[in-house]
Amino acid sequence: MPIDEPTREAYEIMAEENADWSDEPHRRHLEWPATRSLLPDLDGLRLLEAGCGIGDYTEYFLERGAEVVAVDATAAAVERARERYADDPVTVYHADLTEPLTFLDEDSVDLVVSQLVLEHIPDWRPVFGEFARVLRPDGRFVFSTGNPVSGWNGPDDAEAYFETEKLTQDWGEMQPRNYRRPLAEHLNPLAESGFAIERFLEPTPDPAYREVDPEKYERLTTLPRWECVRARLIE
């Protein structure tokens, strides 16, 4: 099932505006430090960046010696990323992660990294299955996504917790869709695709976040917003 059109449109607008997604406080002071801590030594690795956007994090991977194959479903983002890294060992594909990655052979990458992308995808099983296909034996999959308790209102909302629920985000003129799913639907697709979890983080914000937004900082120290995972391909 392709990514919802309102989601694609939202990211097209952001890419056309050349928005620096990595500078958003949630990323700079919360998600990225945790995700970065899960990465192996990148020198000499062939890395699939699944949902690269305009390439805000691609530079980090390149600086540490990785060869990058980048993928995004947003045409404008792909164009920006290609321009940005025209002289670097990066190949950028316009592709939807919900479809087979036909441009990649089996056992052709060492590491898959996906940051805050999976929450836009309703069913992770075919996506994880495709990552398992292209990863070499013992390869790693590092990803961040929304925590299942984020936005959940407690016992009165218990029935909804067990469902995979489509949510509409209000970003002003943009209305992307997210999918909130129970913890079982985070873990089981990994196991069914041959992955074993090595580390599972529920990050709290860096102290610098307090200076940016004290109210959000306090909330994020008591309720997880994201989860960051490193899994190893064992089958």
C-alpha cells in the first residue's frame, strides 16, 4: 500500500521549501542523539538510507566512510538530495518503501537506517521483509519511529491502543498521516522478517531542549515520544 497522498504532499512542500528537517528540536535534541548512538562503525559499509528526505543526515554517513544508497518517496526531496550530493558516493532513488526495492540485489547492503519514516506506513511486514532481502547476513537495521504510547490517553483510550490507527497530523497547510500501532506490531514484524533486537531505546531529551521549549522538555522527560531500535539479521 503506497504512502498516503496527503503525507507525500506535505513532504513535497517541505522539500520545495528546502526545510532543514534535522534542525527541528525533536530531532536535534531527542531522536538523532539516540539513533546516532545505535550506529556501528560506518567506515567501508554500504548503507541504505530508507527515507532520506533532502539528505540532511546523508552527510554524516559519508563523513564516516559509508557508501550511501538513499531512497525517498518524495520527488522534490530526491531532486534536492541528488543536487546536494552530485559529487559524492551517493545514489538517490525515487521509490516508495512499501514497494519492492528492485534496484537493490539480495545481500547487497550492510546497514539500513530509517529515521521517523515508518510511522507513515500502515504495514511494516513487507517493508522489513525487503530490508531483510537486501541486507547481508548479520547486517544491521537501525530505525526510529513513534513510540506506541505517544498520544495515547491512558485507560480510557485502551480499546484504540490495540488497533493500528490512522492519525491526521495538523501542520497548518499540511496534513500528513501517521499510523499508531501497539507494541506487538512494532516487535512481531521484526521477528517474522528474521531480525533480533539488539537495543531498544526510549530516549529522553538532551538538556539543551529545555532552553528551546521548557514545557515540551518536561513532558518528554516523563512520556516517551520516540523509540530507537537496532536489530540484527539472524535468518
